[in-house]
Amino acid sequence: MPSASRKSKVDKRPSKRGSAERVHPTSGREGKSVGTFERHIHGFVAMTLGREIVSGLYPPGAVLPTAEETCARFGVSRTVLREAYNLLTAKALIVARPKVGTRVRPKSEWHVFDPDLLAWQLESDQGLEFVSSLFVLRMMVEPPAAALAAKSASIDTIEQITDAFTRMKKFQNGGGGLIEADLDFHMAILSATGNPFLSGLGGFINAALRRTFQLTWQGAERIHKDRLGQHGKILQAIRARDPAAARSLMTELLTDSLDDASKPGAKSKQMSA
């Protein structure tokens, strides 16, 4: 997206579609030609269209406005629009077909692991639905991973989980390290399984949770006391080599954390992964 020095002038009059604002970016900086600016604006065009697709303005199967309409809306050339479409195509959001136009692809084909797509979905009205879907994935992965960690975790990996929990306690009442410690706790458990596929999946979960905290818990000040206690019990179960307890406790934590996220005012004070 353009920097503050390159603000877009937005004409809020209805476009031909009547559903999307017309955006006319300008350089706003002396000595910079339009051509120079256009080399940077394709990312802004892609971001705007991507957000509109994810929000449902252009649902799966819908055909985007013609190139002429879109170029006029943003005040850009076909070259810039082509570069923007290339970005969205790489995320599997759109597909171009001769004599058909540019169509939005089914949600099942979207690259949900893409960082931009994660952010756009969390920013949209479907943000809570996305968080719920993320917790469904976590429920499938993390309880069995906790059980496996209790069986096979090495002393070093248990120390990593312990270190993360220690930092969670340190920052429980406020501090910049709380979110990082919470995420490290869960990632350390996935790593403790020794399974490279679970560790790889953990990378996506980490990125998704990080974006969730950034966009939906920006004002979080502390962790819920009960949630901190649940993290500690999971650590104890892994230390005790008790897979059944580790699985059960992780299931309970994820269920309660999702419930916390779904409550009114969840964005303001307390959080937990």
C-alpha cells in the first residue's frame, strides 16, 4: 500500500457497478512522474481488489469489472493492472479466461497460507469465522501433538516449552513479550513431536495466530488467569509423560480460548493462544 506521502484521493461517487469506490492514486511528491509512481501502485490495486474479493463484494464465480473500468477506477495503466492481477493470480484468488474475463476462483482453491490473504480475511466481516476455522484446524492438530510430545519430547524441547511458559508468567499482567511467549509455547510443543510435517504446519498456525493478535487483540494487556493455569497444566502433563492428560488439557485450552475470542469485548483486555 502506498506510504503516507502517497495518499489516494477517493471519489466516493458510485462507480458503474454502484458497489465499489473509485480510487484515483496520485504521486503527491514533486519530482516523481506518474510512470515512476505506477511502478509501485500495483500492490495497492491488488490489495484493494483482494480485500473486496475476500469480503464478498466479488464472490467466487463473479467476473471482475472490465480492464477499462478498473483502470479508470484506479487511474492506472493496463500494465499496472496486469501486475496487480498477477499478484492476485499467484494467490489463486482470480483466473483470467479469453472472451470470459477475470473471474474469482472458488474459496477452496485460494492459497489460505498466504500472509496477505490471512490479513485480508481477518480484516473482513468474516474475521471471526476465519478465527473459528483456524481453531478447528488447531483442534485437529495440537491435542494429538501435545500427546505425542508427552511421549517423545527430549529434555531440550521440554526446556523450550518451559522457557516459553516462564516468559508467559513474567508478562501475564502486561508487557511486549506476552504474545511472543504464548506463540512460542504452542510452537515448541509442535516442535517437540519431532515430526517435520507438524512443525511445518506450525509455521502456518504461528503466522495466522500472529496476524490474529495484531488485528483483533491489538489492545490485549494480559492473559486470562485461568488460561495461564491451563498452559502450566499442559507443561506438567508433558513433563510427567502423560499423553492422555496432555491431549485432554490442550483440547480444553483451545475450546476455552475460542470461547474467549467469541465474547463481546474480547479485543480489549485479555487474550490467549
